[in-house]
Amino acid sequence: MSLRPACPRLIACAVTLALAAAGCREDAPSLTAPDAVPALAATSAGAFTSIQVSAGGWHTCAIAPDNRAYCWGLNIDGQLGDGTTGSRSRPTLVARGLRFVQISASDEHTCGVTTDSLAYCWGRGQYGRLGTGWIGNRLKPAKVAGGHRFRQVSTGGAFTCGITTADVVYCWGRNSRGSVGDGTTTDRVSPVRVAGNRRYRRVQAGGAHACARTAAGKAFCWGDGDFGKIGDGSQLDRHVPTAVAGNLTFSQVVPGNAHTCGVTTAGKAYCWGYNTDGQVGDGTTINRSTPQPVAGGLTFGTVLAGETHSCGVTEGDVAYCWGENFAGKLGDGTTTNRLVPVPVVGGLAFNGVSPGGEHTCGGTDLKRVYCWGQNGSGELGDGTTTGPDCSPQNPCSTKPKEVVAPE
């Protein structure tokens, strides 16, 4: 694992398996092809099907077609939501029989929105990140306080944000860097409204910063400003939503641990922030404090920032990743860092992809789920905690492995 001491640990983003890509191409350096195209790893058990998947730090969660939620991987804080603290190497049903329409996995907690628009969280409760009104851990889903009706939630490093059915953003949890966006640095154990009267269509939480997009496609970010990840041209913390520079119109903006990525309404991908591992995708390792076009001229429908890597899906349903490639989390069959997008091997048609900490997951047109990268806690969901592609000390898979059905 390669944590950055200056950065809080990620986190990751959920991906809905019905994302459309649109837009035009741009001139940029040519893409780097993978060194080889190894065959996909075989799955020995039945396949798991899903309509949405979210890769966290060391665990993964997904929603099945019947709207039940399943999680797998590390469970030391109860982030799998099955009522235990035992890790799982294959999908395990989240307790309490709730039906979900959206789910988001972080390092140590998970949140989701049910079919009746209520938000629930589970896992580690430190700093109030579960939003239940206190800081205790929860091994099963616990209702977020306040009675708000949510249509989407997003888990960050130690905080959470959600957007209501009235397009109002609320956040809760750790706020020392202004991550909650209410103009203070006071931790919040229940939801508080983000400052300002602006209405938003989508919100995403990262390591210690968050971003939201308005109906007009304008992006605003707040929280930890190190490395320029707010995107306003500075490296200052912002305690209230601050406009991203460049006058771009976004269809999506997703913060990772120390960088941020977005897709414009024309299908052009931009990233900014920490770039030592090439996660900005502009062919350099220079940190960027304003949006930079991702190299390659690809037309993306979605691009998401993970901990130290980024991934996206093109209008042709091809998944690409770039940045740090520890444990093979870029899925190109290697462990070589990439400064520009490289295709995920295997020829799969993806509808969405979710980069997490040291692993990545994606869903295909057939609702099958594949994961690749680190697997020491079973986060790949193939029923094992070992992989043939890396050392015994760092079990992993450098190419997609199909998630198996629950036991």
C-alpha cells in the first residue's frame, strides 16, 4: 500500500451501471497501450449480478437487481453491514432487509439510499461520519438523522455528503479541513446544510474534500485544498463551496483522495490536484491546481478519481485507467504506473467503473461485476484472498476477475 502522509486516505466512488457517454474528441498525446493482453482470470463459482458497484479502500459494495445490497472485503469496523466484524471474500448480504437504489463505500464506512429515499450508514462512526447523531460504530445499517429524503449519498475519508430530493446538499462527519462545507471546522454528527442557497444535481465526497455540480453544469468544491485539488487555482482550504476554475460545463465531477476528475458535457475528461503518480492523466507528474485535459482525445461518459489512480468509461464502453498501478489496480495486465489512460484488458464492455484504494471494480452491460488489484482482504470478491499475479505478500490481480455469487 502506498499512502501519502500528507493526504487522508481516499475515497472511492460508486458507479451506476447505466452511464451514457457523449461528446467530441480533443487533441492530446497518444495513449500508451498495455504491454500484453492476458486472458481474464476464470471464475470457479456462479457469477454475481449487480446494477451498481462501489469500490472502497479495502472493501466493495454493490446492489443486486432486486435492490438488496451486498458487500465484501475488509470488515474490521463493520463496513460490510452484515452484523459482524469478519471479513468476507465473496458478496455478503447487508443486514436488515433494506432495499437500496444507491450505495457508496469508503475506507471504514458505507452509506446507501433506500427505495423510500432514506439514507443509512454503517461501519466506523468516529467523527460522526455515519450521521446518526453519535460517534459509535454500527455493524448494521443505521438511519441517518434529520428525516431528510435523499436521492444520493457519497462517503468520503471520514465524512459523508448527500443530496436530497429537493437538490439540497448536506454533509456530516470530520470537518477539520472544512470538508462538511458549512463554513466552519466543527465536526458534525448529523447532517448540516452546505453553505449557500445553491441547488445541486450531484455531490461526491473524496478524502477530505467534496465537489458538487449544479443543474447548469457548474462545479463547486470545498474542504482540504492541498495540491490544488479544489481546482480554483490555489492550494487553500475552502470551508464553503468554491467555483472550479476554467468556466467548464461538467456532466460529472468526482473527487478522489488528493485529486479530482470530471467530464464535461462535451465528453472531455479533466483532472486536477495531486499528480505524483500520473493520476491527473495529462502525461506529466506535475501537481495541478486547475483542471487539465486528460491525454488521449477519448470521449468519456464517466471518469472517477480514486486514491492514487483514475478510471473512466468511453462512449464505446471501454474502461480506461491511469495513475499509480500498485497491485495492478489499473487492470492493464501490468504493475507499471501510467501517466495517460490505458485500456483495461479482457475486451469487456463496461457500463461503469469504480476506482477504490488499491483495487478497482466495474460492471458490464450484462450486469456482471469484475474487480482487479489488491485482494488481501477479499475485496475482489472472487472467493479468495490470494492472487496468482503478484507476490504472496501482496496478493492481487492485474486483470479483471469476475465477482462470484453469494454463498
